[in-house]
Amino acid sequence: MTAEPAPPLHDELRSFGRKRARKPSPRQQSLWDGALPRLRIDPAVLDATPLTALFSAPVTEVWLEIGFGGAEHLIHQATLNPGVGLIGCEPFEDGVIKALTAIEERGLRNVRLHPDDVRPILRGLPAASLTKVFVLFPDPWPKARHAKRRLVSKPFLDALARVMLLGAELRIATDIPAYARTVLEAAIPHSAFSWTATGPSSWRTPWPDWPGTRYEAKALREGRRPMFLTFLRV
Ligand SMILES: C[S@@+](CC[C@H](N)C(=O)[O-])C[C@H]1O[C@@H](n2cnc3c(N)ncnc32)[C@H](O)[C@@H]1O
């Protein structure tokens, strides 16, 4: 593993809203107390470990999902790809409990969790260690005065560029046109990323292994059309 230092990230503005919505049931509390300590990863020691060794299943590559929400996509990908290790980051505790429940029910051994802000993980990961990164419906922060809280930005892409292997894929979905613009304005001029789109059907068509998420369903119900943006680390 390389010891290349992580570049500093921009000021860690709060990019997320609530951390907890409701009181956990006794079973959920026992997952939080029992399963989470085994599955959570320590951002401080990530660089000391070969990343694939973080998982109790034998895995050959590692993917990262940022803001997994209700964990629908995280669990779907982990089930579909048993030879891949997935790191899921999500500060919203109800989402973490959903992930813990599904991991236990399905006996998944290829998922590790960081129940908080992804940015310490991005600083801790070894360089060129991820082959896929998902940022699916990041919090939109639609008001102009909050736009600076949007997670995707040039410094965020710089941090992703450091930890992604050449050829790795970055998938970003959003239902907010202004957010898509924010993403494209940061990514198109970025020398480490290349947008794969060849025309509107590229960003209107979900990825072939896309299971849908709760947030996407809400956007569709409310008449917003999701955009699926794919970039390669070049
Ligand atoms: C709009 S929700 C979408 C959730 C899920 N991806 C989906 O499609 O249903 C955005 C999620 O990103 C999480 N989030 C926001 N900022 C984050 C950060 N800095 N690190 C990790 N997750 C973050 C939020 O807590 C929230 O659950």
C-alpha cells in the first residue's frame, strides 16, 4: 500500500440532515450494540490494512457507497457481487440499522460500514484502492444559500480521484437538475474524470444492475426525473 498522504478536503460542512429519526426497537438496538462494532471500520487504520482483508469473505476488489440511505442499493450490490467488498457510509442511524438488519438476515460477509460522514474514510483509504464508487441521490440542498453544503464539489472529486484506481467507475444519480449541473461543472473540467455519456439516453437510462432506491421512488412519485451520471477515473 502506498503511503501517499491524502490531500486536505474542504471545510467539512454538514452535508446531511438528521442522524436519527425514531427510537430503535430492542432488536434494532441489539444489532446496533452487537453487529455494528464487528462491521464498522475505523478510518484511522484503513491505510495499514490491505483493503480486501477488511472483509471476512474472500474479495478481489472494493467498492464504496456514499450515503446509502435505506441500504437498498448497498445490499443489492453486495448480494449480486459476493466477490466484491462493499464499504457503505451513512450518518443516518435508521439507514445503518436497515443495513445491519439485511446483512444479518442474508448472512452477508462482504459489507463493512462507516455510520457517519464519508470524508474521514476518503482521507483514510489507501490511494488507488477502489474500483467503483456510488453517490446515489446525494442530499440536494436546493436553496441557493445551502448549495455549498452539496457533497459533490471539486475538492470531493479530488479526494475520490486519489482513492480510485485508473479505470474505476464513479456513478452519481440525482433528480435535481441544478445538482446535475453542479456535478458536471466540477467533473467535466476535472483531469482525473471522464464522463461516459454519448447522448441523453446515457443519463436517462438507469444502470443495468440498478435496483432502484427509496429516494428515487419518492422523486418519481413527485414527478422528478432521475439522471444517472457515469464517470471513469482516467
Ligand atoms: C437523499 S438521501 C439518498 C439515500 C439513498 N442513496 C437513496 O438513493 O435512497 C442522501 C443520503 O446521503 C447521506 N449523506 C449526506 N452527506 C453525507 C456524507 N457526508 N457522508 C455520508 N453520507 C452522507 C444522507 O444521510 C442521506 O441518507
